[in-house]
Amino acid sequence: MHGEIMTIEDVAKYLKLKPQTIYTWAQKGKIPAAKIGKEWRFRKDLIDAWFNEHIQEQFQPIVEKMKKEKEEKEKN
């Protein structure tokens, strides 16, 4: 799902990190998140984009190629 909503636990599992790390990053604004009441929520598409921005510069051409291939596949 394009705009899938994730919890701290979902994001931690997805990125293979500890939930406390995700919580701390969310509090500090280091990861795209929305605080709804007392709970943090994340959009999977934003987490993917955020992650891709953190890929080392030398690998950016690979990321761009994959992005273009995905866009072409979605058109067909």
C-alpha cells in the first residue's frame, strides 16, 4: 500500500532497529513522523524516501535507476 501507516514497532522491524532508536529519532525530528495524541505514526512511503536519502552518495545512481524502473512498471 502506497501510504501505509506504521507504528514505532513496525518501523523498527522494517529497518531492523530497536524501537527505542526509532522513538528517539522521531522525538528529535531525525525521521519523518507524526505524533497523534501520545502515539507516533509513520508513512511507509516517507520512510522509504528518507532511507533512500541516507544511502551513500556513490550508490545514488542505483537508487535512481530502481526508481525509474518502478515508475515505468507502474505505468504499464
